Amino acid sequence: MGFNFRRENGGIMISNESGNRTINAHFNPIKHALREGKVCVGVAGLSFPCPASVQITANAGYSFYYFDMEHSGLSISAIEHICTAAKIAGITPIGGSSGIADYLISRLLDNGAMGVIAPHVNTQQETQIVVNACRYPPKGTRGFVGLGALTDYQTIDAVKWVEEMNEEILCAVKVESAQGVDNIERITDVSGLDAVIIGTADLSVSMGIPGQSHNPRFQKAIDTLLNVCSKKNIACGPHVNNPEDLKYWADKGANFMTCSFDGQLLLEASKSIMETARKLLGNKMYNT
């Protein structure tokens, strides 16, 4: 595969024959797209997050790759490889931490993630912990390291780096409970918060209506989150499972969403192939 090189956004941008551009540490395409009012759609890496999954996701045209540390078996040692593969493939790597503790967030960022989504955030105080962990002083409390996967192993100017990362790192929280919905005004008052992902499965369970995504109470809760975030100029959107739901919520103002996850995508594609094969082959085909 051939590559084309050009200077852009303070660094060398590389595009491959498929049109994807590699991403450097100094420019986060997702943050800039959200600022321009674009809808950004990611996929969740849950069943088998890995570099190959990242490359497939990038070639499929997703906006970002969200690797989840809460629900997957992903190890810390695998993060750098995923993030490096994502940047080369031209898709923004965003890490889902397993909690809101600062060390859980910093390890994602220091290993190359260009954004964080912290789960189960219910209060303003918890939101502040997440924001502080994503931002260097004076805007936060993130610890500094000057060479590593986060800098693409390039030397940096410390002053410029701190300024850039405080602007380019995407800081997001996942609101996935009735308590979080009730507190969304205070959650979105925290300076430095960029986005809110709505954890639809846990939210429905919290509301006592598991899996009932079309329940009027559930729909009203999501509308509340979208409206408040829009008012505060914070990106927001739910996790959905199909393009139709993407359009439905985008029409309501959602602009930061995840659509499906790796295991589900593989299962659906595999089922579709085998259903077609059975129709074409009939009794010739062995059925397990």
C-alpha cells in the first residue's frame, strides 16, 4: 500500500491509498469535528479489542475506536499497541477506563489514548475527578511524562505539549443511571468536560425498565441529557445498535455516539452469511 505525505496542523500528515490519514499526537480529529458540528460515530471494542480490530474499524469508516477496559479482558500492556495501530490507520483511539480513579485514566492517556470515557459518573464531584485526571496543571492534576507512546516516542517542548494536550485530549464521561440524569445540569457545569456518552443498557436497568429502549420514560431521559448538553455546548449521544437509531438520535441533536460493538458485528455478519448459504445450498449443507 502506498502512502502520501504532507504538512498539516503542525505535523506530517500521511494518507494511504484508502484515503485514511494517520493521526499525530498533536491533533485530535474528533475534538475538531465536534467543534464543527459534525456527528462522530465510534465502535466499542469489547469482545476482542486489538490492533486488527482497530484497522478493520478504520477501514469501515468509523470516526473513533472506543476500547473498553470495564467490560473486556483487555490488559494495560495491550493499550499501546491498539493506540499506535489506530493512529496509523487514521482513527482516533479513545479509552474506556474501568473506573474514575485518576490512575485508571492516566494509564490510558500515557499509553497513547487520545481521549477517555469514564463509566458510571453520577455526580459533579465524580466528573471533576475525571476532568482533573485528563488535564495537566493548572487545569487539572494529570502527571507529566515527556516521552512514550503518548508522544509517539518523539521529544517534545514541555510548555507547548501541556497546552496542546489540555486542548486536544477528549474528556468524556458515561452517564448511565437515573441519578446521573438527575444530576446532568451539575455534571455539565464542570469546566473541561467535552462529551457525555449515554450508557443505554445500564440506564434502562437503573430505571427499572431493562432493555426497553422505546419506553417513553427512557426516551425522555435521553432527551433530557441531549438538551442539557446542547445548552452547555457539550457533545452527547447514546450507544446504539443500528444506523436507524443513529439517525433518529442525530435528528434530536446527538453528535457523539457509539454504534454496536465488535462481537455483535461479527455475529451479525456471520449469521447473515450462513442464512444466505442455507438458502442457496438447501439440503446439501450440513447444519449444526
